[in-house]
Amino acid sequence: MKNSRYLLFCFAALLFAACKKDEDRSDSVIREVVFESDKQEISAGDSIVFKDFSDGYVTHWKWNFPGGKPESSSMSAPKVIYTAPGTYEVTLEVRNAHSEKTLTRKAYITVDYNRVRADFKTAAAVYFTGENVTFRDTSAGKPQTWAWEFTPVKGGATLRSTVQHPVMKFTDTGYYRVSLTASNPQFTDQAVKENFVRILDPSSISAAFTAAQPATYAGGKIKLKDASVGNVTGWDWKVEGAETFASADQDPEFTFTQPGRYKVTLTVRNPFNSNTKTTDKYLLVIPATGLSAYLPFNNSAADLGPNTISVSSVGGGVSFAADRFGNTAQTATFSGSAGVMLADHAATNFGTGDYTVAMWVKTSATTRMMLWQESGRNGSKDNQTWLRLMDNATDRQMRFCIEDGVGSTFVNLGGTGKVNDGGWHHVVSVRDGLTTAVYIDGVRVGTATAPALRSVSNGQDFKIGFQEGATSNSSYFNGQIDDVIIYGKALTEAEVQALHQL
């Protein structure tokens, strides 16, 4: 009886195990292949993420993406990029140890053309007649057709091309208007550039020159750079002022020993032609004796003096415009919320010594404005010196201050200190021992005498165009400032007048 029960139990156990094994095998069969994508319609160059949602236990994936990158994948959720417009199928084969299935979805992905944005470029802006000029299409959106037009601005026959990167030869001289219409089957765009290229006669030349810094101090150097247009084979330079220089180099460098304004003349030539350009008062050389800092503001706020003091911008910095002689980008424009700061330096820590601060100023503003300030961050009774405009509208149209912990000495100027008339004025502040003085346009307009020598520096920065405070800045200058020169000596009246004449 016991044996019969035991046999019955064993049979039941075997039957249960067999049923369980069949149940497990049923779960491992892949019943249906299912996949989806986050997009089915895209523009060329976009990407699509595919995901497997098959019904069943999947251990291996094999995707095929004709026209895609990559073209195949073994990941469960691959990312694919389509670069060419068209309609594409997708195939997914899934499998495990017991089964495998495949699904192909025809015309599943649609890739459209991109919106075209026409553009083009050339290697240079100036060419000669008969020279090969390559225009390179840089359009976005994968255009398939191109329509170019090259039209002389002064009149003449328009040249055309339909290749992507045309190589042209021009016979008419002058500027050309260039247009490109780029298209694909869905989109079209046009780019037009006026005066895009200039075509010259090989024998035609035009003299031009520049200087990275057309200013220095006596003993310094200035390098001139040829910027002439055309096929130049020879250069004749002449620099005239307090001394005269000449050179046949293309980019000559000269060392100046005498202060003054210098005229520059360049004659360029080739076997067929010559041309001359002259710019009067183009170069400036200032006196060097006692020089502490020099900011000519020639397209930068750098100190070109012998100490090359570090300079930083305040409130966004300054911009640059033509100076009083018409030279491009050779004066600083202060917006009324910006300034320039020279780092603390022994050369501008005047202490009880003599000093001179000179600058050219142009403004029509009527607000209180600081032209320059040495130290003074801590306010009243700080060791400081400064020159301010429009302290008030009557007896303080200009105010020159020297101050220490004991007291202050001022040069207060009423009508004689008025410089906010929209014209250029040369403003110079001098301390000579106990005497302080202000000069406007070479004329002494005010003086004061201190009861004792005051130490006017406190280990702080030198400011141009604003007043520094302990927690905020104020009294920003609104207008133009040029040729800021700082000397660690008191200029004489004759020296001030000579500086004004430069």
C-alpha cells in the first residue's frame, strides 16, 4: 500500500514538472515583432530613435536601416541619422534561444529636404582681370542646383554660371555684384552681395598704409605697414616732421628722437604705373623726459609709455573714433557709463612729488564728470588728486584737487574752465611744489598754493573718465578723450604750450 502511494506521488511530481517545463518554454517564444520610432518624418540630417516592443523574451536584435547611418545595429534602441531625402524601409529581426521573428516595414521613414539658406565666399576681395576667381558655395540645406550672376556695378555684361563652385575670369574692371540662387526640390533661397569683389587692371595700383600704433615717445619706434591695392613692385616712403626719414622697404620701421607730428607719404609703383598717398599729422611723437604713462587711444586703451602699465576697462570699456585730425579710430569715446583704469604703479603714485597730467577733451555734456583721478577710493581725506568738470555750473566748471588726511587744496574755475562746448580742448593739470595750476589750450587759467606738501597717492589705481568710490563708481565722463600723457615732473609753461601744439 505504501509503495502504491509512493508511486502515485512520483507520477504526480513528474507530471507537474513536465507541465511546468512546457509553461516555461511557452513564455520564451517570441510571439510578435513590434517596434516604434520617435519620428517617422524628418529633414535630411536629423536623427530618429528606434525602440523594440516585441511580445516575448528577446535576447538578440538585428536592425537594418537602408539609407541610414548606421545601416545596421544590434542595440535594442538604436539612434539613426538620415542625410539624404527619400523614403526608407526598416527591418528588425529578434531572437532568443528558442525562436526568432522578423518584421520589415516598407516606406516607414520619410526624409524631406532641408530649407535652403544661400551663401558663398571667395578667398580674397581683390583680383586682376584675366585671373581665375573661385567662388565657393557655402549654402546650407543641401541645394542641388545653383544659379550665379556676376554683374559689374558700373555697367557691363552680366556673367552667369550653374556649377556649384564656379571659376570665373573677368575682363571688366571695378566692383561686382554677386548673387547666388540655391535650390533643392522643395526650397529656394537667394544671397546677394554688393561690391563683393573688385577687379583691377594689373597695371593699376593704389597707395595705402597703416600703422598698428602711429604714436610713440622720443626714442621709440613706429612700424608702418603697406596696405596698397594692386600689383606693387616698389615702395618709396617719406616721413617728415622734426626729422626726416626715407625707406624703400615694404613695411619700414623708424626710430624717432624728436617730438612732433609727422607727415607720411608713400609712393608705390610697378612697371606700368605709380600712385602716391600722403597723410598729414599721421604720426605723433611726444617728449620722453619724465614720462610715466602715455595712452594715445589709437584703437586700444594700452599704455605705450616706458612703464607699459597694465590697463583695464570699467563699465564695458570705451570705443574708438576719428581723432581731431580725421585719422580713423585714434581717439576714445566714453559713453557716460564706462572708463579706463591703470593698475597701481610707482610711476603714478605721485606722493609729494611733482607731476603733470595732460589730455585732449571733447564734450557737450553738462553733468558732473571726472576726467582723471589718482587714488581717492576711500572718499574725503583720502590721499588723492583729481580733475573734474561741472562740479557746478558757476564757479566750479572745472576743479583740480590735491588732498591728504589733513586737508585739500583746489583750483576752482568758473567761466575760464568751460570746455563742454562740443569742441576739442587741451587740458593740463600741473603740480610744482606747493603750486598747482590748470592750463586750457596752452593758457594758464587758474592756480592755487597749498600750505604744505600733500601726499596725493594711497597705493590705488589711476582712473580715466570716472570717479572710483569705496562701493561704487560715479561721475562718468561722456564724450571723447585723446592722448592722455602723465609725467612725473612739472611741465613748464613753455613745455605745456609745446605739448598743445603737437
